[in-house]
Amino acid sequence: MSYLGIIASSVLASNALLSYGFGAIPAIGAGSFRAAAGIRDGRSSLASALALACINSAAAAVLWCVRGLVLFPLGLAGLDIFFFALIVVPPLKALARAARSGSGIPAAVGAEADELIVGSLVFGIALVAARGGYGLGEAAAAGAASGLGYWMASSLLRRIRERLELSDLPDAFKGAPSMLISAGLMSMALLGVDSALVRNLGGSP
Amino acid sequence: MTEERAPFVPNPLLAGLIGICPIVAADRSLPEGLALGIGAAFCSLLLGILSSASRGLVPDRLRPLFSLTLATAAALLYSFGVRAYSPALADGLGIYLPLLAVSATSLHTIKRGSSPGSRPAGGERLASIAMEAAVFLAAAAVIGGIREILGQGSLTIPLPRDGELRLADLSFRPIGLLSASAGGFILLGFLAAAYRIILRKAGRRIP
């Protein structure tokens, strides 16, 4: 698959939020969990997008290395998520915290990434990319594109939420229920994207 | 005279939307709903017991990593169990079985167990975790059942080694959309709204 096909597929046909449901709680804005990546308040959009792309790309690449170079030869590929939690998450957390202690955009990116690392979004995207039969560069590209796809979908949902807050909805549908239905309609629109066509964009690398 | 009310456990799935990630994407049938619900309950209870039992043994600084590692071990153990029981069911659920480790139900338990002021897991806290897990399991099974009936026109129970017991076989054109994530989001939205209406009629606060 070409890099263009991987990116288009990860953003559209296999969107992390709308197809896989990863990170749905903060995107919907429900529960007591912090809205990841400035999604709820819309702050620092550039930092959010960068954080999502960087952390997911790094997680996918590192998990690919651990899985492909260490676990697979030992016949332990099925334990990838355990080793991800044990040996990949701590350095990623440390990296995010180091970036957080700086200033400017890197600090904002680090703060967002620090919040995101432990959750279904980063774990899910890393597992999909590492188990997807890609090479190292392709897995990293798929991770970054999936992060950007999530950012795109959650940003659209935030805009919809702002509009819905001004409209006259029945009480029972205000908030999370209307956001879930909106996410379902967006997901339905993406069902129309031909995944085979998207994957073959740009031909073979 | 004051009226005494039974303890109220809000449905974590329909009220707080906790753990919706696997539900929208992978809970497409009753067997999948049962597998995800039991898995979430298993991980939460095991985490509740082990993370508190190890409170004096693991330094506070390492507790989050320790709990996360425990959660992944529990999810992996459970996913191996599901694969042994029904390989087809495990294949259908794919990465959502190991991801139970970081589903919001597990993270919720980790948060409660790791907060500095939290006490070791007494019977009361474990009972609370068990009650939430049971409510989550019931909701996951109901959602899976609805999606299977309307989306596939049947209702089945998984038997060992990929067998299945067909409880119902309906003769109508199924709504295929319900088997996709889009249908999961939309159904969950309507169920969450219905849950709010029921709560309001029962005099409870809308979450």
C-alpha cells in the first residue's frame, strides 16, 4: 500500500473515532474524564493536532519495533499490549513530561500527549498499526494519520456540539445523546468511502 | 416521615457513557455483548482486589504503572480464556479484548484505587465495583442483543468451540447499519436518551 493510501485510509475509511470508537468519551464530551486534546474547550488546536499525530506515530513505531523485532521471533506477539504498557508507556510518558516542562508549542504538545497516552485511543491506534502488516515507516505514518483523523472528527463534533447547544432539543437528547447520534451520522457518511479504492491511492510504493 | 430509598447505582454505560469504545464498535451481538461485559467486570474486579491488596508493597510513585500492567495482564488472561472457549468470538472481537485493559471501566477502577486518599478495598468498595460491573454487563448484553435482533434477525448464545444456541430466528429484513459502528453510536444515543427519560419519571436526577 502507498503512503498516500495509508494516510487516506487511516483518516477516512478507518477513522479512529468514527470506525473504531477509540477515544469516544472525550470526543463526545461525556463523563468525568478530562476532554483530551483541548476537544471540549477548543483550546490550542495546533497543539492538539500535533500531540495526537506525534504521540500516536511514536507509539505505533515503538510497538511495531517491540512486536516485530523482539516478541514475534520469540513467539510472544500475542502479549504485545502487555509489553506496550510495561516498556513503551513509561518512556513515552517521560518524553511527554519533558516536553511539558519546556515552553511554547512543545510544552502544549507535551501536556496534551501526557494526558492521552493511557487510554484506548493511543493503545488502540498503536495496536491497529503494529498488527496491520505494515513496515516500520508505514506503521508510523498510519499512527500519525489516525491521530489526525481523530482530531479532525472530534473537532467536527465540537463544532456540532456548539451548534446543538443553541438549538431547541428535547431535554433527554441534550448533551451526550445528541452527540452520539451526530457521531453515528458522521460515521454513516464515512461508510460511503470505498476503503479498497482509498487504500490503493497512489499505487504501490 | 422520611421515605427510605434503595441505593441507586447509575448505569455507568448509559449515564456516564463509561466504556463506550468497545460497545459502539464491537458489541454487535449478544455473544459479543456478554464477552465484553464479562471481560470488563473481570478486569475491574481483579484490579479492585489486586491493586488495593498490593497497596503497601508498591511505592505510590509506581502505582499507576503497576495498575496499568495489572490491567493489561488481566485483559490478556481474559482474552486467552475467550479464545479457548470460542475462537470465532475472539476473532470477531479482535483488538477490543486486549483493549479492555484501558477501557474506561478499568481506568475508572485504577483511578479510584490510586487516588491518595483512597482506602484499601474493603467489602463496601468491592461491592460497589461489583455492582457497577454487573450493571455494565447487563447493559452491554442488552445492547448486543438489540443489535443482533435488529441488525442480523437472530439471537444466539455462544457455546464452546464455536457452537451457538439459536434463541430466535426472525423473518424480517435486518437493519444492517446496526452491525456497523454508525449504528452503535446511534442506538447508544437513543438508549441514553431513553434512560434519562426513565430516570426523570422515577424522580432521579438526569446525569
